[in-house]
Amino acid sequence: MNILVGVSGGVDSAVALHILKSKGYNVIGAMMKIYDGEIKTIANSCYGTDKKKEISDAINNCEHCGCEFHLFDLSKEYDEIVFQEFKRQYLNGLTPNPCVICNKFIKFGLFPNFARKNGIIFDKFATGHYAKNEYNSETGRYELKKGKNPKKDQTYFLYKLSQDELKNIIFPLGNMEKEEVRSYALKYNIPVAKKNDSQDFYKGSFKDLFDISDQQGEIIDINGNILGYHEGIFNYTIGQRKGLKIAYSEPLYVIDIYQKTNQIVVGCKKDTFRRGLIAEDVNWVAIEKQSKPFEATAKIRSASNPVDVIVYPKNEEIKVEFKEKISAIAPSQAVVLYKNDVVLAGGTITCSF
């Protein structure tokens, strides 16, 4: 079996490559270039980092594994599909998740298709994500499941994958802890065994990333009183506490963003709590599209703990009610629904209530 492995220059994809090679598969390493321009951020982030170093590491990992390496330039497609939409939403006071969009349309979409168009023949596509992908013979559906370590689980970012995509995907690290991956890399002398993990999508000022100037506006409380001033709504997200620079009797949090009036609304901790949300663009993963209410657990951020919810499907939307109120629900982020470790579905948050 021929397996195309998406490599990044990091330890996770390098170990995934090595594991599949050791099992006797014919592996092919491929890397996608998503940024075309001067470096805008520091190392250990995804967008705009030092790709010369990343490419060199990826090449070394493939050479160490004795397999081919291919580099595909998808920077134009990434800019059009992911970055420009990310920028548009942020400038409109939303908090999009570029990793979710990238995984669906670029990493598991255009990337393997681009490889095929360039003459690479493969049966499956693999990555170093911490997730599991298993076929359920009873339901006849592929199930996206949490990885072994809940803290490293990446299913939140993968919920948009379709059944057709899941049937051709392999996650070799799904049953491994991060420490096990490091130990494996050291044991087999993988070149990047001690390399630091990549972190966020971007590190630095969004003003520089978006190439825009300051856009000063008011910071107001829930009654409309002006408490201070900001330098751009793109610097804030719902639930944010740091960076407000306002002296107050108790900690303040961002509870709303008004794009039309260029205002940031702040309140106390109690003002951040909501009892539910509405989500659209729902992708049904382990279950078919539902019409009746059902119980599940939900995550509204990748690092949040799952909470108990009741889900009310309606047409192309879902209403998600929490059994206990939760704070900091950010429009344009994802809500992902689970049953135990299985991803049931997910959608894009439009509003909270």
C-alpha cells in the first residue's frame, strides 16, 4: 500500500512517517507551502514562520526514513481560501478558527488532490494529528475519535472532515501520548526528536499581519459608559481579560464586539455567561443528520473541557443548550459535539443567548 504522509518538519509528522514505514508501507513524504512572502511572525507558529528551516527539517526526516519528499506550493490557494476569510472575519469583530478551515479545504482537500494531479500514486493519506479514525460496521460510518491524550486531542480542528475523506485518512499517532512520540523519535534517532512543538496559527500583532493601521474606538460597559479606548477590534475576542488597560474594581472581560460602531463591550465575570448558542454549517460525522433533540457533550474551544448539552436540530442549524451556563462563547468559533470520545457533529457558532 502506498501512503502519502503530510510532513511539516516537526516531530509528530516525522514519527507518523517512521511508524508507517516500519509497518512495511511504501510511504511518500509531502509538504505544503502555505505562505509566500517575508516572515511576519516568530518560529513555532504556523503562518509566516521560517519555512526554509521547516522544509530543511522535513527533507531530513524523509531522508532518514528512506522515502521520497515532495514540496507543493499552495500559498495562493491558502491565501484565497483561509487567510483572506480569516482577515475579513476578524476585522468584522468575529473570532474565526483558521485551522478548521485549513484542515477541511487545504490540508485534507487540495493538498492530497494536488499530489495526485502531480503524478503521485497513493492509497491513503496520513498526518501526525492526535486523533483516531475507525470504521463502525454497525452504523456503516467512519468515526472520528479523540486521541489517547485528551490534552493533545485534535479532533476539534478536524470535525469538518466528510465520510469520503475519513475513509482515506490514517492517524498513526492516535494511540500515543506526546511523551511516547518523543521517546519514539529519540529511540530511532529521528533528526527532529528534540525540536520544540509548533504553537498557534500566528504570533505577533494582528495589525502587522493584516497590514493595517490602528483603528481607535471606545471600550464601553454594558450600560454604554465609556471606560477607555482600544486600537482596533481585531485585537480582542469574546472572553478576553488581558490587554484592556482599564482600572476597575474587579476584573473586566470582553463580552461583545460591535463592528459597526467600532466598540468593545466589557463586563464582569458574571456577564460573560450564556445558556446556549446557535450554530450553522453543521457537519454530521459519526451520525446522520438529526431531526430530533439529543444529548451530547460539547466543546466551544479546542482547549475547553466538554460540557453536557441538549442539541435541538432545526433545518440547517442547531441550537445547543448547556445544562450549566458557560462563559466566553465567541461567534465564528466552532462548537463540536461528542458522545464519549466520538465526534458526532460540529458547526460554526453564529450567536449565543
